[in-house]
Amino acid sequence: MPVFDFSDTPKKEEVPQCTYTVYYSSEAAASPEKPMLVLDNSGRAWKHHSCGVFTNQAKRTAFEFKEEDGTISADILRVDARFISLLRWLGENRISVRLSGQNRGDGYAVYKIREVAFGGGTKLSAEDGFLQFMKQRAGDGAGGRGHGGNRGRHEADQSSEPF
């Protein structure tokens, strides 16, 4: 007769913590004043170019900075709605990225994300072209989202690098 051991009960699943609010923007290019996302900088001021990975959003919405003194997590405070799926994908796949941002009163304003090769973060990954393509599609409102786009952009504006 089979005997069941109920002493090994499964652990309760952690409830995912969403730390950010969503905002809607139709900006053609990100800047410190009009960022893609804002990270918490209350514990430390982040470098202009910082490397790390986004966390898996099934647990918590944060970015893990790779610093000299170890890995430090910072919550995502605000996100442009066009980039939510991109951040989820980056977190689920643990893609190493370099953020370009500026420390401001409301947080670390991220205006550029680049994929980097393993290690130091000084060399861009060969796959960075794919990431830039996906960011451009998100920024253009591709995929039927209609949150923005290139409508009404002047020719002089098109020379600036989007996101």
C-alpha cells in the first residue's frame, strides 16, 4: 500500500511585486527629460553608463546594477507604456545591457538601452542590432499599439537617434 509523506509541502508562491507606474508618451526620441523609464536612485546615484540586467518580472520589477562592490538592485519607478513588453523580455532572458541615464530628483532617468557582450560592458553585443530594432518598433508604435510614432516629425528631427 502506498504511503504519502505530507511533510514536504510546497512553498507558497511569491506574489510578483510591480513597483512601477505606467505613463503614455509619443516622444520620437528619449532624453533625460522624457525618459523610457525611471529607476530608483534614493540609495545611490548611478553612473551615466551603467551595466546590469533587468529582473524577471515574475518576481519583482527592478534592474540589477553590476557595480564594483557587487550587484545592487533598484526598483523601476515609471515606464513608458511602449517599453513594458521589451523590459519583460529582457528580464525573462537575463540579457546584459548598458543603460545611459541621468540622476534626477525623481530617479535615474534612462534614455538609452544597449545590449552588451558578456563581461565588462565596454563592447556592444553582436545581437545589439536586434535590440535596437525592437526598441525602434516600440517607439514607432508598431504592432498596432498606436501610442506614438513618426507622424508629424520634421526632417531635421529624423537625424537624431531614436531611443
